[in-house]
Amino acid sequence: MLVGPLLRRLEPSRLLIWLVASRPLPMVLTLQRPGCDDVIEIATDGPFCQVIPLGAHAFVHLLEVMLKEPLPVDTIIGYDLHWGEEDDRQHLGSAYPHLLHTDRDRPSFMIAGSNRTLLHGSCRKPHFPCADGLVRADGWLAERLDQPEQRPAWLMMSGDQVYVDDVAGPMLHAIHQLIEHLGLFDEKLEGATAADSQALYRSEQNFYQREQLLPDIHVNVPLRERFFGGARKPVFTSANAHNHLMTLSEMFAMYLLVWSPVPWTLVNLKAPSFDAEKVDYYAREKAAIDEFVSGLPQTARLLAHLPSLMIFDDHDVTDDWNLTADWERIAYGHPFSRRIIGNALEAYLLCQAWGNDPQQTREPLQQLAVLLGNACVGGWLDCSAQNASIDQVLAFQDWGYEVIGTPHLMVLDTRTRRWRNRRRPGQPSGLMNWEALSEMQQMLLDKEAVVIVSAAPMFGVKLIEGIQKLFTLFGKPLLVDAENWMAHRGAANVMLNIFRHSRTPANFVVLSGDVHYSFVYDISIRDRDHDRHPHIWQITSSGLKNTFPQNLLNWFDRLNRWLYAPWSPLNWLTKRRRMRVTPRDPDRAKAGERLWNGSGIGLLRMDSGGRPVEVKQLDARGFEVEFLQRD
């Protein structure tokens, strides 16, 4: 077993468990309730398990176990997986002791009776020099293993679970060794100077200069600038796309390496032959990767104990994915960049979306499964079939999903159904188009309370949004990731009107990530036309393993407090002038800060009406930060 098990969608009558093994692995799932000697045994074969090959020695398994008798909710249930021949029978505890907590002989899970307690986070960059929020979450859970009332219903990962566009040299080196060791499938490449994946891996431009693999013709200049943009962004961050993953096997290998310590036992991070400058850079990155790998046993243990839900953001595919209509025209109009985007999205489909809702993703997954299955003979993906599979996954529009419960959980796709600016294609697109927003409104009607998961905050920091708007006016939205709900007038107005609708919930919680800092806003909307004032809580936790430049964030925080104070006339220049936005104060703030900068993971507890009663950031440095409501 290379990766897993990852607990995915768990319900009283259905369990979804995702894992990767070096061969198709017939398994028996055992379940045991506390204080009960009876053990339920379920053979995970036939309709209970779908297996899809990634290569000669890597097979993704999704166990979809349907239970005749529903499991009890809010009850801790021990489980195990058994495999192998009778004389060499193995199980999770014996084969992978890192998955077990101290003095336990098996992992456990709990199916929550409501969605009122959630862990949530985003933005987990392996080589960023900070602690890992998933490791922090594992330590936090270890202290509460036997307290079902403390266990979260879900671990919600709201984007950038992988960074396929920003890859450290040591990580890329590990990816290529893993591809070779596991025999992951090869593919032909179109529109690149490398004819196929093997030529790519052998190329002199394979490390730190992959943008040079585009043919040197005039039409590729804008593609290099927008897709492989390695230029420094003057306000927010720097892009490092020179090791951008390209092949489907590279994408798959990345997932294996970020969720499990086992694949790292198959690789050696000794630096390839570089010039002196790259050797030093590689060594610095290796120190960060070594620290990341040291925490993977805890990450794997967390994913084996908490059911997880996931949704993509841009770095799961590429930086600034679908930011503008111009970006889409250029990126999808070139066969090489279209292939790269398609490969990333197909890897997301198999490694993330499949476990969210198998029925919903059935059609694109079936075509991908056929493509991969046919490659078992010969080890190469059929080029035309791969292009057809990518066409289907790019056209797919059902990535968002719902989890029925109290409160209702709605996870939005804010990436693939954009409200494009046809008149000004260089301007930012709306995060959801009119049709997608209308469907969202229909799903909200007559719900009592709802948690909306939006990768980007619906209500962000006004100063930063103002800077993004300024750069957009100068025609440079890509320089500052000008990606927020208020950047597109149509999308912003429709979204705000949804909150005002008389039949939508009275209480909304919006969970977000993306921005690399954490904050909480209490928001009320005063609508003169209706005797109704919905309450909204914007709760942002970012990043799991990423932070914002500290000095820059301090200045933004101070300026935002001064320029957009409640009495400031600048508020009337924003689209939120009919709202009352009250920031919550982090209890560890030293000088009035409202934006918390530190890797970690968010903890949210709500009452029966869907109103937050506890909002914390479990800082990866080992302490808790509570966002306190103002009197």
C-alpha cells in the first residue's frame, strides 16, 4: 500500500475509502463498535471496489462499501483493512504502524450526525519554510480520540491541496524516480520541443527551466508569459513555475508524495548534476522538503482517521487558472498547455473529486479509466484517446457538490464556470457565471442554514481588493492575482442579491482559503425592501503550509483599518456599502491586527441554527488563536 487509506465520504450506509497500492489488492474491511466484541467483516471485491491503474506498479482503489445495517452516528468505530495470503496476512497496524495512535491497534472514524463541527484549510506547499497544518491537526485530534463530541464531521480542504505549478527541485527529482520505480505510464507530447514524456525527463531543461520546452516561435511568447510566468509579482508573491509539472504521471506521482511517507522510501534526493548556483538553491529546497517529509506519517494518520472533502483552486491545476478570457484563449489554444491543464484536472478527478461523489464524476472518470486501462499493455497512453479524455474533463461542469445535513454544506466550483468579460477579455472573469449562480440560488431556497465553501473569500480585505482593482485598471490583473468575488460587477451583484433573497437561509457561513492569511468577518445586510436581515460569517483559514510576507501583511492590515474604518467615506465606493462588516479580533493580536499570519488549520463549531459559537485557528506552531466576537 503506497498511499492511504484516506477516508472520504462517510455516511451511515455507505463508506468511501481511497488508497493506492502496488497491485490490485483484494481486501477485507473490518468494523468494530466500542464495547462490542462482534466484528463486521466485509470483502471489498466486486462492486465494492473499483481499481484504476496508474502504471505497472501503482493502482488507485476506491472502496465503496454499502452497508445493509446503517452504522450509528456520533459513535467512534474502529476499522482495519486486511490483505495477503493466509500464511502472510497483513493489516494496517502491522504493515503501517505510523497510521496508529499510541496504544491503539487500529484506526478509527466517526460518522457525525450533523455538519456543525469542521476542520478546514487550504494552500499546502511542500517546500514552503513553515510547519504543516495537517500535522498540527493530527496532534490536536490525538488529544480527543475518545471524545466523539469533539471530533469534526469533516476535514474540508478548500483548494491547493497540491502545487503542480510551483515545484521544488528535490520534489521534481523524487517524482521522476517514483515514475521510474512504479512504471507510471508514458505519453506523447504535442506542441513541445520534447516529443514525449521520456524525452522530457531526459531534457537539459527538465529542472528549473521547463518554460524553454515550448517551441521558440512568436505565438508562444504570450503563453510563456502567462502560463509559465516566472516573473516576480510586485505586490503579492513570486511565481516559480520553472518546474511546472507537465505529464499525467508527474501529476499522479505528486499526489502520492504529498499524502504518504511510503513513496519516499523508494527515492533518493541526492542532487542531480547542476551548476553551482542551482546546487545551492537545490540544497535550500531540500532542507524544506526534508522537514515536510518528516511530518508525513502524521499527515497519513490524520487522513486515515478523519473523513475528508476536497475542492480545487488554481494551484491544483496552474497559477491564475481561468483568471481572464484572454488567459483561457491563450492557454487552451496551444496543444501543450492544454495538455498540461488537462493532465492536472484528470489527476484531480482521480485523486480528489472521485472521493467527493463517485456518481457525480462517473462519466469523465469512466473515459479516464479506459485510457489508463488500455495503457497497461505497452505502458504508453494513446495520444488521441488522451486528447479525447481531456476534452471531456475540460467540458465537465459538475465539480461542485453538496453534503446534506445540519447545516447544509455546499462546496462551490469557482474555477470552471466563469463569468467571462467578453467586451474586455483581459479583465478578470467573475468566479461563477450567471447560470452557475442561479443554480446555487435554487439549491439554497428554503434551507434554514448553510455552509458555503468558496476557495476565494466572498468578502475579502477591502484594501487588497482595491489594489487588485487598481492593477486591473492598468491592464495587469495577472501581476496581483486579481481574483476576488468583487472584481466582476455582474458576479458580485448576483451573489449579493442571493444573500438578500427572501427564501434563502437566514444564516450563512462562508469558508474560504486562498489568501495565505486568516480572518473572520461578521456581516449583516440591511435591505430596505424586506423585513429580513440575513447574517453572514466569512471565515478564512489559509494556509496549511504557506504564509503571507509578514511585513507586507502588517502594512496592509494597518492601512485597511485606517482607510476603511466604519466612518470612512471610502466604504461607499465599494460594492458592500449596504453591508455592515465587523472584523473579529484574533485573541493573540499584539497591536490590533485583524489578519492572522501563520500556517495552520481552521476549527469551526456551530450551534443548531448554523451560527458560529467557536472559531479558531490551530496554528502549526503549537498554539490556538481564537477569533473573538466584538461586544
